[in-house]
Amino acid sequence: MTDNRFDRARSLFDRAAELPEQEREAFLDRECGDDASLREEMHRLFAARERAGDFLEAPIMSWSGRRIGRYTIKEVIAEGGMGVVLRAVQDSPRRDVALKLIRGGIASENALRRFRLEAEVLGRLDHPGIAHIFEAAVTDTGVGEQPYFAMELVEGETLGEYAARRKLGTRARIDLLARVCDAVHHAHQKGVVHRDLKPANIVVRSDGQPKVLDFGVARVTDSDLQATTMHTSIGQVIGTLAYMSPEQVRGRHEDVDARADIYGLGVVCYEVLTGRLPQDIEGKVIAEAARMITEEDPKTLRSTGQGFPADLETIVGKCLAKERERRYASASELAADLRRFLNNEPLAARPPSAVYQFRKFARRNRTPLAIVSIIVLSIVAFAVNATIQARRLATEAESARQVSDLLVGLFESIDPGKAKGDTVTVREVLDRGVDGILSNDELQPLVRARALKVLGEVYQHLGNYQQAEPLLRRAVDDMLAGGADPDDLVSAYHVLGYNQEARDDYDAALECYNAGLAIADQERPRASKARFATLTRIGMATMRRDGYEAGARIMQETLTEYDATNLPRDESYAALLNDLAIAYQRLGRLQEAADLYQRSLAIYEERLGSDNPYVSRGLSNLAYVYLDMGELEKALAYQERSTEMSIRLLGENHRDTGTALNMQGSILKDMGRYDEAVPYFERAIKAYENSVGPGHSHVS
């Protein structure tokens, strides 16, 4: 037989050996065709396979007591078409082990490669979450050489079975998943990508220790084992297609790195938490299943209606990103965020921006939108921004008149009541205003300070926190130097602290808030609205820096203290209720959050009337929490009211209207109503384009 013909015969045998016996004959008839000699060669190879297979196919009882190398066999653990796993006792040191055997001379080349690779891979890994290998060798069966290796005997249940049988809660499941991530990270550090992570390949012992198994299709990323790394054929991955990353499904082996395992871990997390897969490919033909994995968004956690917190959805969603660069860079980063969730700490991950979500919609629906790359579609959770307090009038009438005269002309064009948001040149107006104020040497320091504070707040509300920062700092410095009214100074510290909070500088934010709190307590100890407004912000900044529990504790104490006063239950009180609701929502206390949002909304409606931007935001807050609760119809109903009110009050082209339209599109997207969602995203784009313009800092 020539080399080419031998290679063809061996390749054909390898492929046929992987098929169930009932499919094999039809496959060989089709592939061999009229080539009688090739068909005869196949017959000869399979006959040899059957003769040698007698060693592995002996009755189970006959294994007991037999010897393989330094091991005495006790029983069969599992059998497969290409080999068997046995329980055995090692002579020295004396211990129970698992022996994994494969038919040597007649196993398919792919099977032999997998077997050798698994032994090599396990030999370089040393982690409590991965089964250890003790020895790899060959034994003589009398009909050919028999490769085998001895490894740690792992007894337990698969990850899914363990969680289900013990009825583990969400937190216990997440703790297990984090430990699985630790093991996978160790493998990655050793240059090993598993490529077949799934609950069936993760066994949990009775003591709760998870073990990652089956590195037979792993990929080794360094050169010394590159020759043994094998690519998996379509026929070999059908059983685990649901856990494969898009780049694996596309066959882009050069793109398969540790982030492919992050995707697999995301599917494992989703399944262990919900009991279902993020994409229902059961019963689908391979081509359709592959298309779904590579093109369709997986179902979100909250779409299951099981009440998962938004942070948990963010973690799993980051793992399941189609683009590998949007996933966690390492399994250790994923483990860290899972533990942050358990500790009620802020995540490193962030939800995907609305810009990114819309771009995916535009690609899916082939929407001709050339302006996507310059439009802001962010700030979905504008519940966080619903705490802007009504500012007190200036004490000095003349100073107030000067500030008013200075700013009225400058900002008339962005008054939503007059301009309906049609303000394409907001940035230019602001920049000119700043230049004019800073260059005017005739302005009194306190007048300049108040004007700069207003300008800083406007930049802030537009998301331009970096540009707001020096203006707000200058305002505070001028107020300190000029002996400003204490309430003005408290307000300035409050706004500067919020700006630093928005830039994730929580230490600096808390320093500002505490400075303002000290002034407020000195002026009106224990019973001022300024005190409670500042305490509310301290709670929010603490929540973001130290975790949701810490922030919720401060805001709950603030609410208890507020309730003991005779202060009116006004907008400041509503803001406190709203922000405590945010903390509860992040902690998964969704019903309590919904109740607080309802109370906050009722106050806004009573104090400000039913047609007010605060009411619109309150409705959207409720939509957001019901979205987290999986009550999508209720979420949509609240958001529809919010969106309609925002359009009516602010106009179609206002930034807040853009945010409302974007939220409504997001809810429709989660409901699977893609065709209805896209127009809302398009209208949101137009609103942002005509309000904040292409220079907005959230452009991505």
C-alpha cells in the first residue's frame, strides 16, 4: 500500500471508529464507493480492532483481581467505545486510583492523540481543583500494547447533579463556580486551555471540593506540547456544542485561547444557576445550532423570571460576549467578580453599553445608520441620577441678580421648556461661557463661584465629568476664600463630591461629602435637609466603594434618623428612598426596592405633580426593578408611561428623552421583540445627536 493510500485508509478508519456501530457500515459504503480493496482494508482493520478489543471487553466481573503494571484492578468505573476507566489499588504507596486505558494498536489516531495529550496535560497541573496524574505507561496485553495512565480517583457527582440534589441556593452555587474558576485559571497559567468545560466534566466530591476533569481535547499554548495538540472534528464536538465559544464553532483554532474557556464557564454558570442553557439548541441541526451560537444573543439571566440580581447578569453576560475581547481576560478575574458579588462589593465588570447593544441590533437588522459611531446610548440606569436636589435661592439678592444675568442669556437655548431639547451646539455654548467667566476680572469671587458651580453642574449632567471637575473645584475654593453662605458651601461640596463619585474616585468623593456634612452639622446640628442630602450621597459613595451592604446600612440609618425628625417628607426624602432602593435592588432585595421606589414616586407626584421629570424617572426606576424581577410586561408598562411623559415634557430631542427611549428599547430587546426595539434605539440616537452632540464624553 502506498503512503498516500495508507494515509487515506488510516484517516477513514479514524473517522469511522468514532461513529456508532449502527452508522459505521453506511458511512464506509458511502466513502469507499467502488473501491473494493479499500473496503477490504477497512474490514481487516476493524477485525483486528475486535480481536484486540477482547482485552477491554471482557466481562466486568473478570476484571477484579487482574494486574496492570503496579496496580490491582478492583472494578470498572466506566466504559466507552475506545477505552475503559477502572478502580484499582496501587502497590506503593497503597491507595485507590483511577486507571484510564485505551486500545493501543487499533484505537483511532485522534483517540490516541487525545489520550496522550490528557496524560501530558495532567502531568503539568497541580491544583486541588484538578485531578492529579500519578503515572503514564504501556502494558502488554498479548495482542498489542495497551497505553494507560493512573490518576487520582475522584468520587462524587457532576456539578449540576450536586447542586440540584442538595438544593443549593444561588450563593452556594456561585461559591462552587468561583472555585472551579480557580482551577481553570491554574490550567491557563500552565499554558493549558481546556476547550470542553461543561457541568459533566466537573465533579464535586462529598466534601464540596469541585474537580475539573477530562482534558482530552485541551489545547496547549506553548511549543513543547504543540505537536500533541489536536483539533476536534465536527463529529467529536456535537455533544458539547452548547458550551463552545463562537470562535471554536467557527473553527478558528488560532483564536482559541483562555477566553474560549471563559465563554464555557459562562455557559456553565448560566446552566448551574438556572437549570437551562442560555441558547436552546436542543433538536437543532448542527448548522442551525452553530449559527445561533455565533450570531444570536444568549438569553439573559433575568429573562428566566427567576429574580437574579443585575450584577449577576452582568457577570454571566460578560462571559458570554460574542467578541472574546469583551469577555473577562482571565478566569481569575471572573472568580474575583463572583466573590465580589458574594461580598456585596462593586464589580469590576460593567454592563454592556447601550451603544454596543445598539450596534449589535443595527448589524442584525442591517439598519443603515452611519452615525452610530458618534452617538451616545448610555446611562440606562438613570435611577442613580434621580437625586438631583432643588437648589436654594441665593441669600444676597444682588449676588443672585448678577449670577442670573450672567447665565440667563447663556443657557436660554438649553432650557427644555423653551427649546424642546433642540440644542445641537450645547458644548460650544458651555465652552464660551466658561471662557467668559474665567476671563472676567470684574466679577466678584462669590458671583464667579456660583456661576462656575452652575456651569460645572451642566457639564456634569451632560456626562462631561472631566471638564466639570476644575470648575467645581474653583467654585469651592472661591467660596471658602470669600466666606460664602454655609448652605452654598455645603451644596458646592455636594456637587463636587458627586462629580468625583461619577469618576469612580470614591475616596475623594467621601472627603467632600464629609466636609460638607461637618459644615451642615455645625450650622444646624442633626436636623437639616442639607445633612440628610449629604448623608444620602455618603451612602451611595460608600456603596460603590465598600459594597452594597455597607452603603445600604448607612442609608437605612439615615432613613431611620430622618423619620425621627419633623422635617417635611419632600423631594430630599424621596431621593433618600430612591437611593436606598437602588442599594436594595443591587442586593437582590427586589420587592423591598420596588416598595421604596413606589414610595419615592408617590412623594414626587404629590410634591411636583404628575407631569414632572422626576416622576418620569421614578416610573423608569420601577421599570428597571421589574425588569430585574423578570416581570417584563410590568416593566414595559411603567417604561411606556415614562417615555411618553418625557417626550411630552421635554420634547423628542432632549437627552433625558433619549435615555427613556433607550430603556424602552432595552426592555423590548429582553422580551425578544427585536423588530419593535430597533425604532426606539433609532429615535434615541436622534435625540442624543440633537441634544448633546457628537462631542459627548460617553461616545464610544
